[in-house]
Amino acid sequence: MMKRDIKQILMVIAYNFRTWKKNPRVFLSFAIAFVFCFLLSDKVVQFADKHNTSMQLIEPFIWTFDDSKSILLSSMILIFLFADMPFVTTATPFFLVRTSRKKWLIGQGLYILLATMLYMLFVMFITSLISMKNSFPGNIWSPTAVVLGYSKAGEVLAVPSSMKTMEMSTPYSCAATIFVLMLLYALVMVSLMLLCNLKYGQIGGVLAAFGFSIYGFLLDPQTIKMLLKLPDYESYIANVWVGWVSPLNHATFHTHNFGYDLLPQLWQSYLLCILLVLLCFFFSLQVIRTYSFVFTGTGGK
């Protein structure tokens, strides 16, 4: 029975991926992501060209997405990609007859996980591809990274390079950590979107995802410091508080505790995001029991 259940779940996942070739939203989402990655990473590439310095292959990804705003914007593209959740098509009645609502939703959840991973891998690949002509694969920080991290050049370019990032990791381990943090943050947002979509409809799901993103954007330490005009000590307290209550700050590499402050550690951010994803999916499994499927107008999918 377990083998049959797994096969049915895999059928749901495979069918969802097959619909990509007929879905212009998918191509448009990846095209927007390509342009987005180019615009964000191009300033680092131009800086390296101007100063005739090389870059490590994965560094453009690190400098681009070790920043909360970049993570936020890249994740919001997934709202457009998954706007039609829970992916009710003409094939849905077939799957519901052959399997249960629970297994159908598990298939949808695993599809969302794999599609989000594929999207994040695409973002990483494109960001690295842009600088490939002037980069090297070795797992050491480049001269460009040193200049950006140990001078004011990073601040001038608004590149989130920092000595903390370079002192605490190597390029590939840092990129892997940033990738996992981005993935978990995106999964939290999409899982919340799925839950609200099932509970309140597609508009409710999209609004929940936007609300989640706005919540993270507003809980920015620098914004709070500027609005409340906090002195340095109170700013530190605000930074710590925001670091714990904002999912977006949990997704940002350099806003973690590396041994000398009260910010969350990486494993705590991993655990929190995983728990939020599982919690949203648990409630989705409860809602799907009474979800009213509407199949009218799905003939084109």
C-alpha cells in the first residue's frame, strides 16, 4: 500500500511539472527572475571590470542575496509563479478519484517544494553566469571580495559585503547557507499562501503572501532606527528583537549570531522556518477535507 501511495503522489508531482510547457506564467516568472538577477548583480560585475579584479564564481550570488531586500524581491516572484494554487485542473477529478484528498495535497506540497528549489537553483546559476567570464572556481575569497568587504566600496555600491561574511566561512559554504535560508523563507511564504488559498480563495492567498512580505519589509532594523530615532544602545535592542520576530531577517545570512551577540543562530533559523512550513501544511491538510473544488474554466490547463 505504501508503494502505491508513493506512486500516486509522484503522479501528481509529475503532472504539475508537465503543465509548465503550456503555462506562460512559468516562462514569464523565470524571465523576470533572469532580469532581476542581472540588475542586482551587474553592479558588482561592473565594479570588478572597472578595477580589473577577478571574482570567485559564486560571489555575485553571495553579495546579491546576503541582503534582505534582494531575498524579499526574489521570493515575491514566486507569488506570480504559484498564483493559481492549489492547481485545480481538468486532471484533478481523475487524481481525486484514484487517490485521496490528503495524498493529492501532499503531492501538491512536494511539487511546490521541488519547484521552489528549482527556481532558487536557477537564481543561483544565473547570478553566477553573469560574472563567469571574469571568475575562478577556487573556494577562496577573491580580490574583489576583499576590496568590497574591507573598504567603503561595498557601502557606496550598496552591496551587502562584510568582513563577518568572509571571516566566518568560505565562498561555497556561505553560498550554500544563503541558498538554504532563501529556500526556507520562500517555502514559509508559499506554504502560508497555499493555506490561505484553500481557506479564503486565490485572492486571499495572494494577499496573505503580500502581507507576509510587507511584514518583513517593515521590520527592518534601519527603518525602525530612522523612524523612531533610536540611540545606539536602543538600536541594538531593536536589531535583536527584529532578528527574532522577522522571518526575513532569519533568511539573511549576516543578521545571525556568529558567537558574540544575541541574534538567532543559523540552526535556530532553520528550525523556525521548517516548523512554520510544517505548521502551515498541517493546517492545509485540515482545510482540504472540506475544500470545495470548482472545475469550471480549467479546460485550458
